[in-house]
Amino acid sequence: MKIIRPMTPLRQRMLEDMQIRNYSPHTVDAYLRSVAQFAKHFHTSPDRLGPDHIRTYQPFLIAEQKASWGTFIQAVCALRFFYETTLHRPWMVDYIPYPKKPKTLPVILSRDEVKALILAPRHLKPRALLATLYATGLRVSELCQLRGTDIDSQRMVIQVRQGKGQRDRLVMLSPDLLPLLRRYWKLYQLKSWLFPGHRVTEPMTRAGVAHICRHAGHAAQLTKTIYPHLLRNVSPHYSSFVDHSYVLPPPPLLWSDCR
């Protein structure tokens, strides 16, 4: 359940600063949450906190909170925006340094692991979702926002609306994915969202997609931790780490034992 925080005048001002710059809802929520956590740590309004507090907070995130580098960088970006844009204190940016992010190789699934993962679910919806993630290389946020009208079977493309950077783009529609999506759409009698959540009037959440990925990984008995971006890493339409021998299983196999 999403926590609704009180909208103080300062929080409202930061929200408006991001809205007029057309930041994505996900970024807005993340930045507000990061600044709120910073203030909560010191039990003080963030406009009363300065360089010494930043200097104390950053090691706390790394050493005690065990924050991932992604979370840490997000906090840095949020605080930089808050002080420079909302509070008009650009000099504070010098006290909020970016960390040097370690470079690591992505986890790559083998062809057999991809096949086992996609075929692991017993129901057609999670199988269609996994196949779509893999065949298109979409980000999880883009997948959640797909509607039936975004599937263009005439041109064999999928319309991605307001993806990363709030940009529209087209991705190729696999000839093996199309019959699976048609069968899935008809079986579930969908009207709007391609992958609806618990309520058919709302899209599936990112957490819901992550849950399906984890569950499929366990069902397939894979030793690697499965998360949505992992399928993007091995998508033939996105990744440079795999060759085009990575393909979807034949359409009949994709739904033969589903219910």
C-alpha cells in the first residue's frame, strides 16, 4: 500500500519544480521520497540542513543502510535538485558529490534458461508477459503501459508511448510473439491494458511484473536471480551480448500446456 505523505509547502514547491520540467511520475516520486528520508534521518526540515548533514548522511546510506549504488545515486540526484532548484542554493551542489559507480558485467541467461523461464508458468498471462519482455527488450515501465491498440500487426511493430525520457518509439513485433498475444487477448477477453493488474481497469504494477519473473525463475529451477531487466539483457532486439540464435519457442509450444 502506497504511503501518502503530508504535502508541506516546501514539498509542494519541489513537486511543482519537477512537474514544470516534465519529470516522469516515477522520478518525481523517487526524488520526493529521497528528500523526505533525508529529512526524517535528522528529524528536521531539509531546508534547515546543510553541508555537514550531507557529509554525515552519505556514509550512513552506504555503511549502515547498505543502499545499492542505484539508490545512492538517486538520493544524490534528488538532493542536488532540491538544493539547486527548489531552494536556489547552487553552491550546495559542490557538497553533494556523485560516486564513481563500479562497472560490472550484466547477468546473461543461456538459450536453454530463457526457454525454461518462459515455459515455466502454467497460465497464459505470465507466459505472454515473459515472452513480450524477452522478444521486445522493453523496460518494465514500458511493458506495464502497453495497451492492445499499441500492437500494430499490419506494420509488425509495437508503439511504446512515453518511455524513458518521455519519448515515443517503435519496437519490432516478433512474428512468433503476435499469435501468442492474440491468443492471450482473446482468452482473457481484454479491453484496454495488455497486462492489467488485479483490476482490469488498471495496468499491472512494476512490482507485479517482478513477482511474475521471480516466481517463474523458481518454477524453472534456475539458480540465477530473475528480475525483469534480465530478459532485456538477452533480448535479440536490444542486447549486444547475445546473437540472433536466441529466439522464442515455436508459437504452439508457447501455449500448448497453458490454462
